[in-house]
Amino acid sequence: METITDDYMREMLHKTKAYTVLILKKGANYGAEGADAIVWEHGRRNFSLRAAGRLAIVCPVTDDSDVTGIGIFDLTVEETRAVMEEDPGVKAGLFVYEVHASRGFPGSALPM
């Protein structure tokens, strides 16, 4: 593993950018009749947000927790909340969410 110096860390900290982390959780209507079609449209919307550069990373969570997904938005906290309030899964009560201000390195990506 490469040795990371204090000077390198100070330099890199100036290169971070503001992002928003979204934690999507099961809502009161999660698993209700007809939910599959709504979740499908939620997914379609995520693909659209990703294509538009607004949702940089989207990760469905597939364990037995109440968390159903994690997303990193290239938006402000307020903009992310506005986007999520229009999400079909949120509107139908399938999902609730938390939004957190964060910082990261532009160009970071999941490994191939």
C-alpha cells in the first residue's frame, strides 16, 4: 500500500467537492400490492437521473435491513430532497429517505 503523507492529504482535501449521500429505507407501504410496478418506475427514474449526471452512484441494498438503497447525488441537500419528493416510490409510501451533506473526490468511481 502506498504511503500517504500529511502534505499529500492537505493537497487532496482542497480537491474535494460537495455531494449528497442518500439513504433509502423501507416505508410504511413497502411490499404492498402493486409495489413491484412502482419500484420498477423508481428504478427507471434512477437510470434517468444517472444519465443526466445528477445521481453519480446508485447502489440497491439487498440485505435484510430496512435500508433499500444508497445514492450519491451531484446536487445540494435541498435539490436532492426536491428530487426525492417526486420519486414514485416515495410518493407511494414504499420508501422514506435520509439526505446527508458529504464531500468526495471528483472522478471517484466504483471499480470495474
